[in-house]
Amino acid sequence: MPQPQSQGQVERIKAGLASLLAGGNRIIWWSDPDAELSEMVSEIDLEGVEIVSLEQESAFALKRRIELDAPKQPFVIYDNQPPPPVESDWLLDVRLYAARFEADATAMLIQDLGLKNQHLRDHLKARARFLASQERVERLKRWLQPDDLEPAIDLKMLAVAVRAEQPDVFHVFSALFSSLAALDEGAEPEGCAAFVAIQKLGLEAPFWVFAKATFGYSAVETKLWNLLLHLLVTDLGAALGSSLPVPLKPLLLTGPKAATVCVFLSQWRDSTLRQGAYDVLSSRVGRELNVSDLLADVPLSRLAVCMSFIAVERQLADRIRSALLNDSSDVVTHELRAVMTRRLDGYWANPRWPDTPEAPRKTWNAYYLAAQTAMRFFELCLPLPASLKFSSAGECVKRYTDELFEVDQLYRQYHEHADVVDQRGADTLQAVGQKVEDWYLNRFLQPLAQRWDGFIEGGLLEQWQVEGLPSQQAFFAREVLKYLSGDADRRVFVVISDALRYEVAEELSQQLNGKNRFLATLAAQLGVLPSYTKLGMASLLPHEVLSYNDKGLVLADGQSTEGLDQRSRLLNKHDGLALRAEDFLAMNKAQGREAVKDASVIYVYHNKIDAIGDTASTESETFSACRKAIDELDQIVSRIINNLNGHHVLVTADHGFLFRESDLEALDKNALAQKPGGTVVAKKRYLIGKGLPSVPQAHTGHVRNTAGCDDDMMFWLPKGVARFHFVGGARFVHGGAALQEVVVPVITVRQQRGAKAKATEIRKAGVTVLGSNFRVTTNRYAFTLLQAEAVSERVKPVAIRVGLYGPSNKPISNIEHLTLDSEAEDLGQRQRTVSLNLTAGPFNRSDTHHLVISDADTTVELMRTEVKIDLAFTNDFDF
């Protein structure tokens, strides 16, 4: 046993002896069986006290002196000898009535550690290797409590040895497994640093005791890797029940301790510090056990709740993909939707946790989002094209702005998610993408264009008006001038985003309505024809009449509309100015206010979608550009309102666009072989010139009828969604008359104040638990949660953590993650069930435990409900 490191040992011994003497003890028996302090006896000097060493005086003589010769003399008897047999021990009665004193290294260590129980001497001596380091002793002291006994001390020593964050079993095992994960695959598991420390410090025996007591693990030959296999398979078995593959059943840990296994692994997965180690080890075990193949026949409902192995995601992905490629019943569709919702909240696809080499969470998250989007896309496309029947152009446009735009939107969103997946595995969603493309083109895009072409050919080109849809060329007079008169705030901001089509603007309006005090209203206007930038931008400027010069440039009241300076001159007539979006965003608050202080009309020109899509080398990034455009426009509007006190903001576009993921074929090309005489501008979706003849292969019209120009400029447009040619990029186009090109969005954004501002406050959906007086009688219990209100633009989804906690506020169950995001008005559809597994007891029936729900993003506690735990019996999992 090492010598105690505390200073003044002699003085401490003297103080201890003096204290006993002062307490009325005449005889003190100083026991030092290992003779550690024999050299110090001569240094102990206590006034009026006789200090006697048994190795220097006979027991009989000492007894005589104590009882006969000096019956009132205080004695300290130092004993470093083995005790004699009882029948020959002259001092037996003295041993029994004397005050006992110990000052050897172990006794003083017990005192240093703040422990009360002297019977720990032998236990601490057995831990000599651990206690040989003062640094380890100091770390141990931070966790020890005076009443700690052998098991608690061993656990805390193990926590020190493996460098755990807390001295509890779960932290010890997760720290140990983290050390194991740091080894190269195939290395000897017992060679990991933490386990080597356990062995070196003589703690291997208590470690395996804890493995058995905590998880029920015992084996003829205990091995670290074997323990891990048992834990992971037991967790898998808890989810799969009787569906657990037969080859894995020998690795099950059964009995009530199995619940503790599940709780431990759940809390390990929930640890931001240790989850990377879980990813590594789970993946290694999964490969060793060939889990992916073994799960092939497990029912979908069982797989949906299993988080043990990432191989589960691969199984689910295959099945979801198969279901999307086949006609699925409503029952299957509902089940798939529930499975994907569960997995998005689960361990392997939750983007709140970081990607690791073994767990590309962003990819899996994108996979499920792509699948969800594809499912919704197919649902909308299923009744098409049969349902694309319209009695008028007005009805056609209204159907598009009310509902059909969502097909374009889902098509874009699907490819956004699928692109993330494709970056990691190009073929993963290939078949689904082909089906999406086929349905988009053949069930929606081309049939809709054909129906709309019927109205174009029926007279729209002569009178470019649609009932209920105002004209783009009257935008300034209709939407802007009304803010420049009267006593109200006479300043208006107009943000024009090149090629911001209606479905993208609809998502932008939702995002803006997700901000406090913002109220965004989406409407549409009929874009000019041809739907290209120069004409669309000119139509949005203040003007009496538009016209063309000989080079095809568009003039407003005879003045050029090209470039920022020319547009500012036109706006200056109304105390206006024009800014580039990038320049506007580069300004700080003071610079922005200075720039607009004298202006009544501020046009901010934004170009993200068209700049990317209209270039052959980057057109494949069109949908990514749409996402960036939404975020940048959100930023621009927010700065206008928050930094510049802009109360009136309009967001619109010059035109929309058509885009398809697949390459074009010969059938997508218009049959016209050459440009006619008089052509001024020829692009993929339009041709402008004078004296153009009418041909059956193209729509022919005058710009004066479709854009209010006062000259004889004419145009050709390819019918449907065809192109005149494929030179350069051809998947992204605009200029034609398709609804996606000419239904131009207008978003009106206002800052709400007072009572109106209160009505636009953004909040997360509330949550409550159904029921009361909860009494848990089994080690698995299901709680029903209710999302208090439907998700909307103002009510946002809430991501929550749910678990049971003990009196010391430590988790005693697995921690489940859920996202409550239902838009259903029906309360029944907003209920979610969460099953929690208790650790193996014991639990005091009189203690109060709590079900705690907290916000997963902020960690703020949302609710706490009392729960009584009364395990009248313990049940095993249904293996």
C-alpha cells in the first residue's frame, strides 16, 4: 500500500490520539498490522500518556500495569503483531474495551477520501494500483460521498480510469466503447486505451461485475467485443421482437436487464460527445453480423422503429423505392408516410446530428424527403391528364395558381433532395427519378401546355387578357402609384427577381409569412409575350407606351430600358431609383438609409435564377439557384422592413421559366428549319421580327397585342413546350406562352403593427400528453402525445425530446426524438405515440418520477408530468 501523501502525518496521529483521550478513553489500541508506522512511534509524545509497543513488552506485564500498578494512567498501546490465539491472549479483554485507533496508510486514506466506513480497508488495499497515483486519487475524491461502499467506489474508480464525464455506469461504458472505436478495425478490442487502463489498475473484475449487474451479460469467457455484440443485438431484438432473425438470437440478453440495454444504447446515441463512436462500432458490428441481408424479410412496421444499425436505413430505402415505383394502395401509402416520418426523426437521418463517415445523415435525410416529395407528386399526378379540363382560359389559370403549380413545385423540391442523394450514390434514386420525369412531362407539363395552347389559338394572341388576371404592362400604374399619393407612407420598394416563377414565389411567400410581423400575400399577373427579360423588365417600369428600336431593344416612352442607369432615369420621374441586389445587400443599415432617403420608389433588381439557368454550363443548377433565390429575397425583404422601415414591399418577376431534368429529344424540337426574313432576335422559345408569316408549326402574333407596344413587331412562339433549337442550354428556357412562363407572381409584403402584429406572431406548435395520473407497471410504457394545433405559416413544427427522469433528474429511460409537424385540423390525426423503456430497477414506489418533454433545438423544457413507477412485475421483451 502506498504511503499517504498528506503532510504532517505525525501531527495527524497525535491529533487523532489526543481526540480519543479527550473523549474519556483511558486505553487506546493503536492497530498497525502491516507495521507501516513502527518508526514513527518513538516520535509520538503526548503529555501524561504512556505509549507502549507490544513488540517491546510482554502482554502479561502490560496487563498488570494497566489494571493493578497504574489503574488511572492513560495508555496508548501500539500493536503491529498478528493477534495470538484467543485462549492465550492476556490482553483480550483490553482489546475489546479499548478505543480503537488506526493510522496506517489505508486508514488515513479513508480519512483523506472522506469515507466513513473503516471496513473498506481491505477493499482499498485491493485497489492499491489505482490509488498509487495522487492525480487519480484527487479525481476520485471529487465524486466520492462519505457513505459510499465498495460498489460505488469501484464504479467511480472505473469512471476515473476510462475518463468518463460522470461516475455512472452508462458513462463508463460509453467512454470505454469510445476508446474501442478509436482502434483500427480488426485490432484487438482489449487493446483499446480505456480497457488497458482498467486492466493495469486492477479493475477488470469489478468491470465485468458491472456488465453483469447492469446488462445481464455473463459468459464463460468475457470479452469486450462479445459484450458489444450482445448489446447491439439485444437492442435490435427489442425493436424486432419475434421477427429477430434466427442467427442473431444466441446473442440476445434476456430478462429485465434487456430494457437497460436499450436505454443505454439510446442514451449513447443521444450523446453528442459519444455518438460518433456509436456510428463506428455499430457499422462494424453490422458488417460482421451481415445484418443487412438478415433483415430482408423483417416486416416494415418492425424495421421502422429500429435504430440499432444503419443497415436498417438501406433496407427501408429499398422497400420505399419499390413502393414508389409500383402502384401502392392507400394503406401502403399511409404506412410508408408514417415510416418516413419516423425515420426523419430517428438517429440515422436526423440532420440535427453531424454527418460521420459511417452515417451520412444529410444524405439519408434527403433520401426520405425526396421519397416523401415523390409520393405527394405521384398523388397529384395520378388523376392527370384526365382532370386537365377547363372551360376557359381564366379557369385554366385559376386552377394553376390554386393547385396545379404544386406539381411544378414538388418536381423542383424532389430534385433538390435527390441531388443531395445523387452526390453520394448516383443510382440510388435513379429509377424513381425516371418515373418522376416521365409523369411530369407526359402527365402534366405537355398535356397542360396542350390545353393552354387551345386557348392561345382560340384568340388569346389577339386579345392577351385573362379574366381575373391583371396585365404585367400595367404593373406600375396598378401596384406602385397607389402608394405614391395621399397622406400615407409614400415610399414603396419593388424587388424584381429575374425568372422568379410562380411556384418559387409561393414558397417564398410561405417563408416570409414565417416571420414575426410580416404579412405576405401572393397574387399573379399575366406576363407580357414573348416572356423574355428585356420586354418583361420594361413592362414593369413606369411608361405610357412600349416600343422597339431597329436593334430589338425595348423602349419605354422612347427611352431605353437597358441597364440600371436607364431604369433609374425612368424611375426618377417618380422620385425613384434602381439598385442591384448585390449592392443593396452589401450596404449596412446606415448606408442603406442614406441611399434611399430621398426616394419614393426603389427598384431592387435581383438575378439569381436566370443568371444560372440561362447558361448552358450551369443550367443543371437551376433548382439550386431557386433555393438560393428564395433565401436571398427573404434577406432583401427583411432588410427593407427591419433596417429601412419599409412598410410596403412588392416582389415580382419579369417572367417565369420551363425546366426539365432530362435531356431533350427530337420530338421536343419545333419542325421549323430556318429563320424567316425580318427576324431581329431568335432564341429557343421565341423569335422576334417584322413581317413574320403565319406558319402552322408556331404561334404567330403582334407584340402590340401582348405587351402594349405601338409598333409592328411580331413574334413566333413554339407550340406547347417545344424549342426552336437546342443550341447551348435547352433544359432551362423562357420566352414562350406556357403557364409557367407567363403566370408572373406578385407578392405584397407588409409590416404588421399593434394588434395586427400580434396576429402574425410566429410560434412553435404546442404539445401535451394525453391522460393523467400515470402509473407505470411494466418496463415498457407508451405515452400518447398531442400536437396542440395544426402547423401553418404562423405555427411552426416543433422538434422534441421525450424521456422519463428520476428524482435526481437523470434519465431512467431511452430518449426519443419526434417532430410534430402535422397540418391536419382533426385532433386525432395530430396524435403521436412514443414508447419508453425503463432501466432495470429497483424503483421506489413512493418516489415521484417525471415524463419530460423538451425542445430539441433549444433544450427548453416544454412540459413535465408526474409519473409513478410501480413495477409489480417485470416483463421481458417479446423475443
